[in-house]
Amino acid sequence: MTAEIHSGTGRHRTRWILFAGFLILTLLVVDGLWSRHAAQASLVRATNETSVLNVAVVPAELPPAVEDIVLPGTVQAQFDTPIYARTSGYLKRWYTDIGAHVKAGDLLAEIDSPEVDRELRQAEADLLTAKANARVAEATARRVHALLPTQSVSAQDDDQASSDAAAKAALVASNEANVDRLKQLVGFEHVVAPYDGIVTERKTDVGNLINAGSGSGPELFRVADTSKLRIYVQVPQSYSAQIKPDVAVALRFPEYPGRSFDARLVHTANAIDPVARTLLVELEEDNAQGELLPGGYTDVHFKIANEAQGVRVAANALLFRAEGVRIATATPDGHVVLHPVTLGRDFGPVVEVTTGLMPGDAVILNPPASLETGALVHVRSAKSGTNTPLGAHVAEGAGHSAIRGDKT
């Protein structure tokens, strides 16, 4: 009886041991299967995350109400005149050097012209001879004419005496003109300033051979009137309609950093250069103090009202495809939309989009060429690389050295 009891107890204990072992084995199998499933799910999530493109976006912006168009300008004096010799000879003396302020009529140099002086003396002697001959001819003509009523002389003699007197008088006039011409040439021995100004160049020296020159000959001096300056600017055709007489213009010179000089628009060419596609504009600047120098360059700032339509985006947002230009935007749920657009003016790092986009659209920067509508993207900040709301993105590099805007 006791043996039977011990035998039943042993069998019961064995069954419990087998059951516990089976349970442990089952738990181990389930845990292994669950771990494998979790690893596969994690791998799928990681694969999906890496397959989503990270993009940086910036909002499409309205153009500023007023634009500061900056263009290079060429500075010239109001008058800039090369001075040439009007008579030949040798330079006897010069009286002004570069930088000298001169008045109209001031003597710049003297030219020694001995040949002209001798010609003048000879011409004056010829004039005296001609006058003497004319007086004799005139007296003879009067006497012959007085004898005509007495028939002491013929009518032919009277006509001949009158003609001889007229010819001698004409010879006097010719010699007087020659003397006046030579006196003018002698006067040209004195080289004078044509107007008030500054001597900017001297290209001769004492003893130099001087030839009566013209625009093709060597110049002696150059005189400039810098009391006012003329500035010439080539304005692109796209802005030509906005360049009007009342436009605000400011000049900035590298030698005066931080300073601005007001200028006035005086003329435009009223024609577009067919080669450069620009409008030539002339500005005027008062330079009574002599602070500004001709011959240099200046940055010309035109303040013009912006009449353009559309928005502006970064140039690195453009996609050039066979079907045309496209711009990719990101929706709030992270999907891509490709927009066909029409481009306006090109400002370098920024371009104008006239149709196809709305202000505030989240424009994707540097989109890959394979990007298509509907693709899922991960929107990241263009600056910090962290997730941010679309409205918090700021365009990088959206400015341009020649275009500045003022919001009003």
C-alpha cells in the first residue's frame, strides 16, 4: 500500500516537470518569434525612413514695394576739352601744370613762330604797297574822268582808269585780309583756356616742335569744367519704362564710404541699344565743392516703384525639364507638388516667377532631378536641419547685390 502511494506521487511529480518544461519551451519559442518580428518591423521602419527624401524649403515671397536698383555709372566732367595748337613753331613757355585752376582766357603757354612773324611783316609791307598803288590809281581815275567832257581823253581811257583803280582797291582788301589772317596766327601763339576749369593734362614741354593741329594731332593740354558732373548709366531694358525724370537717384563712391550724393536725371537716349539691350541715361551732379573727380565710376542707386507681378524664389529651386521649367513645393503633410511656372527677371541668386506660384508656397531648395509630384518628403529647416513648421523657414541667399527691396 505504501509502495503504491509512493509510485502515484512520483508519476504526478513527473507530469508536472514535463508540463513545466513544455511551458518553458513554448515561452522561449514565442519570445524568439516575437523578437524576430520586432526586428523585422524595426528594419522596415528604418528602411522607410531612409527612403523619404529630406528637403529644405523656403516660402515664395512677394516682391518689395520699392526696389533699389544698383547699376555702375561712368563719371565725366561737364566739359572736357583737349587744347590743340592753331599755329606751328616751338613751345616757348608753359604757365600752367596739371591741377591748376584757370579762368577763361588765362594764358596756358606761348609758341614761338618766327616764320609766321616774318610772313606778317611781309604782308604788312605788301599792304602798304597796295594802298599806295590804290591811291595813285584812284587819283588817275579822277583826273581822266575830269578830262572826259573836254574830249581830251576817250571814253575807253576813262573806263580803263576806273577799272585800274577798282582793281588796286580790291588788291588792298586782299592784302588787308591776309594781314588779318596772319595776325590771327600770331595771336594763336598764345594758348589760352577756353573756359573756367582745371588743367587735367599737360602733354608738351619747352622746346617741343609744335604743329598746327586738329583732332588728329597731338594735344597740348586738357581742360575740364568739373563744377558739374555728368554720369552715364546703361539701364537694362527691363527697367527702361520705370526710368523717368522724377525718379530718385543717389550716387555712392568708393572713396567716400557711407556717404550718398543726390543726382538728377536730365536725359535718356529714348532708344534701346540693339547690341547691349540697354537704355543710356544721363545724370547730373552738382560738384561746386570739387569733392568728386571725373573719370571714375560710381554705384548709381535708382529708387523705383515695383510694378512686377508674381513672387520671387531662390534660383536653386528651379527644375529644368523637357516640358519646361518646374518648381517643387511641399504640402503640409509632406508631399511634393510640381508647378509649371513662367519666369520673369533674373536677379542672380533670386528669380522672379510671374505665374504658377502663390505667396507663401513652401518651395523646395535644390530638388533632385528625379523628384515627381506625390513623392513623400521630410521637411527640414534650411538653416538648422531640425524639423520646423513650414512658415518658420527663411530663404538663404535670397538677396542680390544689385537689387534691394524696401517693404512698405
